[in-house]
Amino acid sequence: MNRRRRIYEGNAKILYEGPEPGTLIQHFKDDASGENKRRNEVVDGKGVLNNRISEYIFNNLNAMGIPTHFIRTLNMREQLIREVEIIPLEVVVRNVAAGSLAKRLGIEEGTPLPRSIIEFYYKNNELGDPMVSEEHVTAFGWASPQEIDDIMSLAIRVNDFLSGLFLGVGIRLIDFRLECGRLYENEMMRIIIADEISPDSCRLWDLTSSEKFSKDASRENGRVLAGYQEVARRLGILNTNE
Ligand code: C5P
């Protein structure tokens, strides 16, 4: 029986109360997230892989001075994280046209964008996370103009790091989604990266073949997991026999 206090349960993750004040435990489930959740898919082992990939990326971001909520991994499916006040925005960074942008603007998938584009979506499941402008964000008080600047500069730094990291292992970072939170510490507040960065929240395509490794890959049995395993293998965090 699990006696820990459950703070929140989403499609792909559960947050439990942490061992110390100001901490939480983030548990990675195998359930599908985002657009795939409608199919109620469960991909055995996905949570374990996302835990490892997200740990690897957040450790690197922390080491580079890009602040994240990640403290350390606790076990195969769980991480110790800092508790933050989540900003109710999904921040999407795009380098190449795909997904909803390609559809909305009628741009062929795979077309490189003239420059990286940052978009905001209001985090609200019932409304289907609608896209919003900076005007909406400040008018409704979801974030201040200064906070938007901080979020955008974090998003650009994360994009630079991730693009280089993946390029080095033959993967094109098409786009990804971030969540940010406010961390209150020593009477100061700063914005840090929260949630996860994994193939669940990124579009990753093979550099030469354009094979899709993330969740919008062909979703026949086993294909999603194979893509996630390939990403982990190329990053050097999965043994070839796993
Ligand atoms: O679907 P769309 O093209 O807007 O997605 C852009 C990026 O944001 C993709 O990498 C997708 O995986 C990610 N995303 C996400 N969670 C959502 C919506 C999008 O991780 N709820």
C-alpha cells in the first residue's frame, strides 16, 4: 500500500509529497500523454525511460546554470524535485514546422522555420490547452511581462542546449514543450524549468532518415518504445542489451 500523500495525478505523472518541506516526488507512469492519451495507450517501460532521459537532460541543464526543479533520481520511476508554483502555460519552442503549426499555417512538415518560434498555450485540459498570446498571459495575470522575458530567455537557452545535444547524436530537435514554475527561496523568487523533458514532450527525428523517435512516431505496437529506447541509447544512457 502506498501511504504517501498524492498531490496531483496527470496523464503521465504523479506528484507525491516529498521527504522535506519544499520538495516533491515526481513519479513517471507508462500511460500515454498529450494527443495520444485519447487512445488510453499504455507503453510498458516508457515511464522508466522518460525518468532516465529527463534526469540526463535536467542534470546537464543544472550543471550549465539553467535552473530546473530536478534534485536527484530516487529510483527507476521517481525523482526528487523542488516544489514550485507552476505557471499555467505550456511553452512550445519550434525549429522546424510540424504538428499543430504545420496544420494551422499550411506549412509542409519538415520545413525549417526562418527562426526559432516560441508559443504559449494556456494549460487547461478541459479547454484543450488553447494557444494564447503574451497579451492574454499578462492581461489574465498568468505571468508578468518580466516573467515572460525570463521564460523566453530560459526557453532559448534550453533550445540551444538541446539542439546541440541531439545534433551530436544524429537527431533533429523539431520542437519541444516546457513548463516553468516560480521558486521562492531566501525571500527571492525566480523562474525555473519544471515538469520533464523527454520524448513525450519533444519531437525528435533522425537527422538523415527523418524517422520519428518521439510519441508521434507510428504507434503500432512497440514502435513508440523503440523510438524512446533509440533516443536513450544514442545519449549513452541505455545499454545496448536493455
Ligand atoms: O502538437 P504541437 O505541434 O502543438 O506540439 C508541439 C510540441 O509540444 C511537440 O513536441 C509536443 O510533443 C509538445 N506538446 C506536449 N504536450 C502538449 C502539447 C504539445 O508535450 N500538451
